[in-house]
Amino acid sequence: MWMRFDSSPSRGKTGRAGAARSLLAFVACAGLLAACETSVEAPPQVEAPPPISPEVIAVTEQAIDQGRYADAKLLLERVLLAEPGNMRARLGMAEVQLAFGKTAAAAESFEQLVEVPEVAARARQGRGIALLMLGRDREARNSLLQAVESDPGLWRAWNALGSLYDRAGAWKEALAAYDRALEIKPDSAMVYNNRGFSHLLRRDAVAAIADFDTALHLDPDLEAAEENLRLAFAWSGNYEQALVGVGRQHIGRAYNNVGFVALLRGDLTTAESYLLRSMAADPTFNKTANKNLEYLRSLKAINKTAEVQG
């Protein structure tokens, strides 16, 4: 079972980055300077680069919002060459670091911006998400709460807060956070997936299935939602439905997952059947499935002893 917090780096085109080059060109001028009775050649004078247009920054932010992190990175590198102190560009580069899995570096980059008024709320949001991914839950919660206090419209912060509340078993707060995120971003497959996962943690399979279905309708390629949907079907006892459409290369994993859910539901006979099928279908799952089988057999032994004593 798994959740998603942010978009994967895209394979976006580099056309926008190429077009931006002319905006970032440095212009050098040389001239002649008269001094006394003789003419001497003046040292070259380099003009300061023109200020970066707000429209250029807006383009990078749009690329980040659309998950086109490679495009954004190319533009941001050029912006920061011209204006190292551009805070919006620095924030954007921190988002790119986060997207490319440089989580610790991203957390540090966001940390450097949390006191900059222009970007403080979004920097706290990014820092909170990075800390959440690093497992530093208390710090993440503080940063995210500060972010939404400053800007209640930060849907990614609400989504991350939902995950934190799930970890703490604070189901009511988790649902409220996901609902708030969806009010702001109603087309987010990620948030629907995460809210569905929250329902699944509470073993509410019906609500989970509805959210995973919506997530896949919004993003048919969201693998997390597809896998979670199978688990939700298994939680509802619909084991065969959980396996519909699974490719041969993934069938061992699917059998193991269905068997594990059946085990948690107390359906031990069904669990044993699927775990054995997992081992037969994919040797790479022998160790995992075998551990689950050992646990299952210990439960059977406990149940049998309880029956005898009863």
C-alpha cells in the first residue's frame, strides 16, 4: 500500500527553455575614451544583465505546477545565473530538487526561504512535505500548519497534513485535511488516492473504492491508485475482482497482497491459498509470502489451542 505526495519529473519538452535564452543574454559594450591629448582604448564595460521579466518566472512556476520539472530546471538555472537572489526562482529550484528525489537538499533549500515574506508560505509548505518524506513528522506538522495559517489555499500542504494525521491515527482530522485539499484542487488524482488510502486504513473499503476509482478517472496512469484499488477490493472480500487485469509480471505480487489482506481479515483458508499461489507464480516472492504463511500458521495454531481449551 502506498501514497503519493508529489508529481514525478516529467519528460517535458525543452522548447520553452530554448526560447528563454534570448531573455538571459548578457550584453557587453566597448568604447573609446579620450584622455588629455591622446586617445586610449577604454577597458571593456559590461552592462548589468536586464532584470528578469516576471513573465519568465511565471512560466517556470507553471511548468512546476504541470509537473514539467525538467523544463522548469532549465529555465531556473538561467534565471539564477542572472539573478542569484531571485527568491521565486530559488523556491522553484527547491521544488525541482524535491521532485527529483533530492529530499534532504530540498528541505535545506526551503529552510533558507521560510523567513522571506514573498515566498514564506510556499517555502513552509515545501519544507513540510520534504520533512514528511524524511520521516521527521513533528517538524513537518509544524511547518505545514504554519503554511496553511499563512495561506489556506495551499492544497499540497493540506494533502500532506492528511497523511500526517493518518500516521497518528487521527482519522477525523485526516479526512478534514483531504477534504480541504479537494475543495481547493478538485481535479487532483493524488489527493483522491490519498483520501482513499485513509479510508482503507480505517477498513472502509466502500469509500476507498470510490476514491480510487475517481483518482484513476482523473489519472489513468496513477499506479498507486490502481494498486490501492486492488487492495480495497480484497478488503471488501472480493478477491477475484482484486486480480482482474493483473499482468503476468505482477501476478506474484498481487497474489501475495491479496493473501495478506485475507490474512488480516481473518480469512485464513483463502489467505493460505493465495500465498501459496504467490510462491508458485513468482520465486522472488518466496521469502515474503513464506513469512506471511508462517504468521498464518501460527494464528491457526493459536486458534486450534483456543478451541481445545474452550
